[in-house]
Amino acid sequence: MKNIWENPWFTIPVLVFFNAGLLLAFFVPYGDEILYLNGLRHEPFNTAFRLITKLGEVYAFLIAGVALLFWRFRFALLIAITGLIILPTTYIFKEHFSADRPITFFQEKGMRQSVVTVPGVDLNTGQTSFPSGHTTAAFGLYSILALIAGSRRLRWGIVFAGLAILVAVSRVFLVQHFLADIMAGATLGLLIGSLVWRLNEMPFFRQSGMLDKRIAIGAVERKTVVRE
């Protein structure tokens, strides 16, 4: 598979997410998306989204990378490269745009008491909101995983798309980002994932026997018996 858009199982839910996000951004005033979710910030949603958001953190990259070592080294390397690109890229963007985090935004407007927050969540403050790093990481990681799954496992695309979208939604639910932040993060993540996947098509990746090896546990050599 040359690019993620060849997998409709991934593409369709992602396009629905983007279209829904653009419609909300057009009709809902900036910041109100945080307030609209106030009524949903209770159990079991609080616990669910606290767990879901971790799927866009370094743990997800480590688990995916280690698991892929048992398939092909180059797939694990692609995951590592994706993470190493996303980290400084999101930092540079955050520094450049210096957008207020939601809780900072509402505090400056004198509306802090209007926001229902999730217990047990350390709210990020300051001007590091745009874009969402978790969302960038999630869309970068899960688009790569969908590509690795390949054309024989196209339906896995809907699982990976769903995970990426849920991570994005969790950032708004947990009052860590605005809608604009997660939309930008999703776009950036998909772009980084697509660029990293191009490495997989390059000759030095394809022709490297070492990168096509994998970790084998308890491998037993099978002898072929030829009957005459």
C-alpha cells in the first residue's frame, strides 16, 4: 500500500471526523466546545477518556515498536522515526503559535467556574495549546500501523482510525485542547505518517536484509523430508 488513502476503512471515518470538526468549528464559537461537554464529564466517561488519552502517549509507541520487532525490524524503526519527528515538530509549532490552553483561556475571561473538569487530570496551562501533541502522535502512529497492516488487513484500518479519533476527542473532553488544536494535530499527524511511510518505499529500506529480520523466540528449524 503506497499511502493511507488507499484504505477506505481508515479513510472514511477520518474524513467523517474532519468534516464534523469543520462544521462544528464553523457553527460553534471558539471555546464553547469545552463547555458543551460539561454535562458528560462524569463516570464512566471520565475514566474512559483518561485511559483513552494514553493511547496518544509514548507508551503506545513503545508497545507498538516492541511488538513490531517480532514482525520486521524496519516496521519498528518506522514507528520510532515517527515518534522522534513528532516530538520536536509539535514543540516548534506550539512555541510559534503560543495559543492559550483551555483552562488559561477561561481563566483570563473570568469563566473558570463555568468549566467542569475531570477529577484526577492535571490541567495543562500556559500557551502550548496549538496543535495537540497527543492528537498528532495518535494520527501519526495509527496511520503508520494501518499502512503496515497492508492491503490484506484493510479492515484493521477502522480500528486504527477509531483509536486516533478517540484520542483526539479525549483531549477536548479532558479540557486540554480546543477543537482547532485537535484538527491541526490530526492533519499534522497524517502528514508526518505519510512522509515517514515513504521511507519504507526507498531502496535502502527495501533491500536491507537486516531490516527485514525479526526477533524469533523459540524458533525451531524444520527439516524437509523428501520422499522418493
